[in-house]
Amino acid sequence: AATQTSQLEETFGRKGLRFGTDATGAPTAELSVRNGSSLQLRLNDGLVTSYRPKVSWEGGDGCRELLHTVAGAGAVKGGVGLVLNEASSSSSLLGASEWSVADVDSDSYDAVQVELGCGVGGAKGAKLEVSYVVTLYPLSMATAVIVKNNGAKPVELTGAVLSHIKFDKRRGTAVEGLRGCP
């Protein structure tokens, strides 16, 4: 793991982006921006395990962890993970996939981005290239999924973002930009 971390640091390291490992030994990327906001991303499965934006409530101007994970017996609970299924199958396309760092980008002050990529095979010989882009901004984080079908047949996909967010109090809790399904 130390060799992989140093290789990632040498290839992709820059201001606002550090590579390391978590408590389970999984490789991670820690993204941070000038105002102190940070995000931790597990590289092998694309799970956002920690998000600490700068907050200006509760009498302070510090960063507070709003999203975290808890390691359990053989599984991690919490975080924000990507679910991508083929409509004709009930199993996840990404279940056995290993993500790798494809690219990184930053403006060194207000945004840091990591792109993870993996190739998966779907039913009927489909060959899909999946990119998962995680971006940290001073007051928010964003994720994007890009799927390229290199196979001869069309593939119908369904996707979701799976997360477990714990709030201290329900009063004043909101999710900005969340829209229901049609």
C-alpha cells in the first residue's frame, strides 16, 4: 500500500491533493481547498468516506465533518457511494470492479478534482468504460458519472447515489438541489 501511495503521489500529487490509506488499509485521496474544506475518497471503490465543509454556524467558522463512515464487521457503513446497474440484471455492474485514478485537476485554491476509471463487461458482450469524477469546492462537493459503451449492443443502465447522512438535529436540515424521480 505504501508503494502504491507513493506512486500516486509522484504521478498525481499536487497542492490540495494527498494520497494515503485509511484504517482498513485501502488507498485514499484527501482533497482540500484554501478555506479548509476537505473530502476523503477511497480509491478502490469510489466511496466518499468523509466530507468536512467550512461552516459558519454553531458559533464558529471552522470545518465540521458532515459525512463520515464507520467500519463494521467486514463492511463500511456511511459515506457516499455510486450504484450503477444494468436494467436487465439485478446485480451491480461495479460490484467487483476496481477503480483506478485516471486523472486529477485543480486550480490549487478553489477546486480539486479526482477522476476514477474502470472497465466493466455487461450482459450480451457490452464493454463499458466508467468514469467517476469527484470534485471538492469551498462550500460543496459534486460527483459525476460518465459511461462510454464500446460494445456493439445498446445497454440500459440505472444508477443511484447511496448515502447515509447523520444529523444532530432535524430542525433546519435541508438538501439543496435534490429532486425527486419523475
